[in-house]
Amino acid sequence: MSAGRRRAGLGLRLASAGVMAFLYFPLTIIFVYAFTTQSAGFRFPPPGLTTEWFGTAFRNPEIWAALRLSLSVAAVATAVALVLGSLLAAAVARTKFFGRDAISFIVLLPIALPGIVTGIALRSSIVLAGVDLSMWTIAVAHATFCVVIVYNNVVARLRRSSPFIVEASADLGATGIQTFRYIVLPNIATALLAGAILAFALSFDEIIVTTFTAGQQKTLPIWIFQSLFRPRQRPVTNVVAILVIAITFVPILVAQILTRDPATTMSQDRTR
Amino acid sequence: MAVVAEVPRAPASPPRRAGAFFYRHVRLKLLLLLLPGIVWFGVVYLGSLAALVVYSFYRLEEFTGLVVRDFGFGTYQELFTASNVDIILRTTLMAAAVTVVCGLLAFPLAYYMVRYASPAMKTVLYIGVLMPLWSSYLVRALAWRQILAGEGILFWALDKVGLDGVMRALLDVPVVGGPSIVQSYLGMLSVFVYLWLPFMILPLVAALERVPPSYLEASSDLGAPPQLTFRRVVFPLALPGLIAGSIFTFSLTLGDFIIPTFFGSSAFFIGTQVYTQQGVAGNLPLAAAFTVVPMVIMTFYLLTARRLGAFEAL
């Protein structure tokens, strides 16, 4: 702002602080109840504090199995999303063709439509096709809504970078593979990484589509969901919740920082 | 860029010829780039949506409990019985209420971020809003189950400041109230708002960032008091952002079955009904017909949103 930054009114500052507190306060509750000595309820303040639930969770093979399943589903879904998302992005970013807008729209659809729609649609076609529900059906479903994350990140990056660097590379005698390796890939690397991290986090946390595309398999969110119906050992659920927060929080933070700072690779290309 | 110079010059090798070939045949390159994605989304996703719509025209044989694959409108007649219409209305109203409350809470923070926050503060707030958006939805719902519990922190805090009577009075209000906050629509609304709020804040920030400060100066130079500037300049320009955000808050609420399972009365929502019909009841045709409702609602919503320019704020 040219006129200089004025100070916001007290009301506006309080409202903003209040909304931020509203967003973060509930997460602290997850931590508090992971340490409570009360096994069945949510008395506040907790009657006592203990770390025994962490041991209980650690010794539970079901939790380990769920964690392994969630990680493998997320890995497969992310890999598929990376390939499909970046190919589509490469097609859309530079060329104009009939139906280009439709691509962006269709890719967005799996997360724009309610989760139950995507979930039950995939389930009915899986059942219709006679395929057994397995880890792979979950991964296919997750990949479908993860593509848009990679796609958006890569499209945004390609639009910001100069279209001439690829031609310049070819003019200087590089093959297609060399141009990809030395020019295109360094340019979109951080966008790909950020997209991959976010897709991974999205898949790792997902429950609604998962419920419909899983058979007897239990991902970590499904384990948490089912544990909410159990009356005993409630703090164990909170321990697992902390695990989920820990696994997703730091990578997401990294992804946000990667996408917010485009200066590193781009400006070098422009200035040199 | 330095790396360009390092690229060795090679004679016309196969990869080079391939590169030249694709440079000349842009359409073919385009087709190859598009093919995997189009096949995946065309077959896996759109195919599934089509299968779902087809399923909604099948019906469940009452006696055998098997799905009869005859094309008909029987399931839709069942969909439009009074109790099912109630479910649709209840869910849509909840989605609308969630959207409005999200908009009201998002505006001050978004406005503060764009107009007043220092660049460093803005980055902190921006990432602060983004983090919950990406982090576990179920974990955050779990947190609310514990906050709203009868012996939990909310009532403990209200009791400390002597406002527990106010809460009890609120719970006595018909419709929004209930036997406890967890079992009330008020509780359900709070949880939905909490979960989807970041989805409203971010597009709103994007829209507000596009309002040139000079417009505000011009408005006040021409004598408009702040409220008038807000109503006639800021709000109309922020509207695409609000609509973009509302796509998420509305759609996510319409399709949720986790929150209505744990919060609110035992009354069904679209999500819980779909879940029950396809699972316990084994009535996939009715479940499919129920999901066609949010699909139709969201299609109209998206078309309207696009006309109002909301996609530019996404």
C-alpha cells in the first residue's frame, strides 16, 4: 500500500486472533487427552497424567498394520498422481486445444464433488467389474483425487517459467531427454516435490472415499474411526492421532514453503 | 543458465530425431501426454460416476434383498418419499448454515491478512490457515468430540466464568438445541465450521488481494464512509472468493457422513443415509440415487459459480 500501513482496529485484530485460536486450540486438546489417566471419558482437567498409553499403542500390532497399509496406499497413490498429474499439466500448460478447460474441470471433480459420491461411484464400478476390494482399490481411488494436487502445482509452475527455455535448449543441440533432464526437471522439481508431499498427506488422512473402497483393510484413519466406537482405552486413539499429526505436519509445512518461494530456480533462468 | 553449456553436442541420434519428430508433430505429442490421464479419468472416474447413475435406476427386490438390474424409476420414487426429502432438506440447510458461518468468520481474518498484516505476519497466518486444511480431518473431528463432551473443557470453562446457564438456555432452543451439545445441531454446526473454515479463508484472501487499494482510496475520496466502501466496493469484489470458498464448504458438508455419525441427533443426513443404505441395508440403488442429489446440487452450484467468476479466485 502506497499510503503506508495503517493499524487495524481493535475489533478486527481480536476477531483475527480469535479465528486463529479457534483453528489451533482443538489440536492441543488431542495432546492433553493422550496423557490422561482416565481410560473411558474426557474429564477436564484430567484426573491424572500418564505416558502409559504410548506404550500400549506401540505394542498394538493392529496399529502397526494400519500404519503400514496407510503408508503403502499413500505411496502408490502419490506415484500415480505424479505421473498423471504432470503429464496432464505439461499438455495443458503450453498448448491450446479443444477441451482444455474440460481437463482442469474433470481433474478437479473428484475433490469438488462430495466424498461419498466419489467413494460410492468407485465402489459400485469396482463391484460391477467383479474386482475384489484390496489395498489396490484404495490406492486407485486415492490416486484419482490426488492427481489434481500435482496437476495444479505443476501447471502453476510451468505457467510462471519461460516457454523459450525448452526451445533454447533444443537450439543449443540438446536432445529431448537432455532438455527434460537439465532444463524442465530442475524447473518443476520443487513443484513436483510439493505436489507429491501434499498428495501423500491427503491420501494418508483420507477416510470417506477409503471407507467405500476398502474391504476388510484398515488404514490408519479407519482404525481411528472404529476406535471412536470403543468405550475403553480412549487415550490410545489420541496417541495415534498425534502420530498422524506428526507424520503429516512437518512435510506439509515443507511443501508450503517450497511452493511459496519460486525465486530459486526461476529467477536464475531469467537473469542468466 | 550454466547447465545449458554443459550439454554435449551429439550427432543425430535416435533421441534427437525423436525430439525433432515431436517438435514437428505437436498434436501427436499432445495426444501422448493426454492419453494416460484421459484414460484414467475417462474410464476409472467418469465411468464410475456413470455406473453410479445407472445403478440408481436399478431397484432392490424387497423379498430377496437382491439388486434387480431392470431400468426403472422405482428407486427415485422411493427417494422422494417424505422422510427422504427431509434428509435432503436437512443436509442442504446444514450445508448452507455452515457456509454462511464460515463466510462470517473468514472475512475478518482474510481482510486483516490482506490489508493490515506485515509481510512476515501474513506468511505466518497464511501457512497457519493452510496447515489445518491439509492435516487430518478425522483427528480434528476427534478433538471436537473431546472438547464438547459433557465433562470436557468447554463446560469446565463455561462453568468457571459462570456462563454455563447461557449454554443450557441455548440447548433448550428448539431445532438448534438438544439434550447435550454433542447431540445438538449447534454442536454439529461448530464442528463443520471448524473443519471447513480454511477452505473459505484462502480463496477469500486471494480475492481480496486483487482489490486495488486505490479503489478504496478513491471511494473514500469521493466521500463514502467506511461501511459504504465495504458494502459497495470491497464486498462485491470479494464475492467471487466467497463463492469459491463456499463450493468447498457446501460440497464437503453435503457429502460428509463422519460428523453426522458422532454429532447431532440421530436424524439421518445424506452421507449417513448413503453409508447405511449401501452397507447395512444393502440397497445400493437407493444409495446411488441419494448421491445423485448432491451431484445435481453441486453441478448447478459449480455452473453458477463459474458464471459469477469464482473459478478465478480458486
